[in-house]
Amino acid sequence: MLSARDVETALRERILRAAYPRGGSLPSVRALAAELGASPSTVGRAVQELARQGWVSATERRGAVVPRRLPAGQSGERDVQAALRRLAVRWRLGGEDRRSFDALVARVADEVFQPAPRTVFLECNRADLDRGLEQVQRDTSVKVEPLLLQETRADPELLEDAAVLLTPYFHLAEARELAPAGAQVVPLNFVPSEETMRALVDLPAEALVGVIAVDERSRRRLEAIVQQYSPAAVRGVLLHDRRGVARLVEAAELVMATNAARLPEGLAGRARRLLRVGWTLEGDAG
């Protein structure tokens, strides 16, 4: 059974080689215990010691998080030198020579330092793309490229060498259709922003919420959000129905629209209250 010091050393080495990216979370204590063959209490003590040294920060929301910058003077160079020295001695005692050891170290280095896979974040409109990318990038040290869904539909070659596609759950089907062979599609759970939820919970039951969207799927999604957070009545209409949009804007106490749904000129100013629905990556407080 590993000691807390052993676990601490193992976790520090993983942080140094970016197995746990800076800005990302460590696995749960129970997951680490199962993986390392240590008790949860031992892992907990090791994580607490790493937090004391500044290798991780403990948060209620995300658990132990690796900082963007490691503690000053803790680049790990001395630890790496000591580890290499121990390995070199073992290699030599096993009857191997310097050349084979150099080749082994080079192979390991090539594997660890190979270029990160191209990762793309897909969204349907520029505002949500920019905001979503900002939130996604907080949780990973890997560079993430933003692309609009309509751009990739028009030019599939934009995704030709992408290895990982990140997208909100509500665009998962589209992302899977566009994904090149072998690419991993990872759905992300975006929930209504705090501003959106506050606007809905404060509405009286007799209020009418008008939902304006570019397609049926978006309309149904927004209507479900209203029903989840508010006792108010909700009525939806698609953007292409100009007459229906105008009537709804006149009647509704609150008009909700996605960033992709641009109201006809002059109508936005006639709404008693217009709310552009914002989305927040679940677990992100920013």
C-alpha cells in the first residue's frame, strides 16, 4: 500500500508532465485511490500537502485544481534529475549500456512531448462561440480553436485534421455529422446563465414570455427553460414568421431570443424587455 508521500510524489510527477493540465481538476479522491492502490484517506492527506505547497488549490466546486503557474522554484528539475539518475543506475545494473538508455529516454520524451491534438470548439453564432470558448479554455491548457457550425458545413476541410470536437449538447448531432473520421466528439453541458435564470424566476405567474428562435429545436429548448424556472406562460415563434414575431413582441412582458435570432429592424426597441439568452458551462462560475 502506497504511503501519502508516495502518492504525493506520483501526483506531482503527473502534474509536471501535464497528465493533469494546468487549470484543470484532479480526479476525485476515490478515483485516485482506486487508480493508485492507496486508501482514500492517504490520497486525501497527499492532496492536502500538495495544496499546502501550492501544487493544487482546493475548491468546493471543482475539487483540487492545478494552478496555471506552479509554485516558484518548483519546476521539478531536481526531482527529474534524481529520478533519471535512479533509472540510469538501474539500467546499468541490468547490464544495459548508455546508448540504449539514451534511446529509451528519447522515445519516452517523443511520446510525452508530441504535439497536442487539434481541438476545435463548435457553436452556431459568434456571441456564444466567443463566450463558450472563453469558458472552455479556462478548464484546459490545450489550445482550443473556435469555429462556427455554418462555416464547417460550407467548408468541411476546416475540420480535416481535427482530433477532438467540443460542442454544446444541443449541437451534438450536427457535430457528429461534421466530424472527420477518427475524431472524438465531446459534448459539453451549457446551462442558462445566472442572468437568464434571475430574469425568469422574478416573473409573476400572469406574465407572458415570448420565445423567438431560428428553428424548432431552439424554440423547444427555450420554452422548456422558461417552464423549468418560471410560473409564467410561454409562447414561441420562429424568426422567419415576421408577423408572428411582431405580435409576440407587442404582447409579451419578456421577449427571449437566442444570439442567432436577430429581430427585424425596429422590433427590438418595441419589446418591453428583451433578453438575449446566455449560456454558462456547467461548473463554471465565470
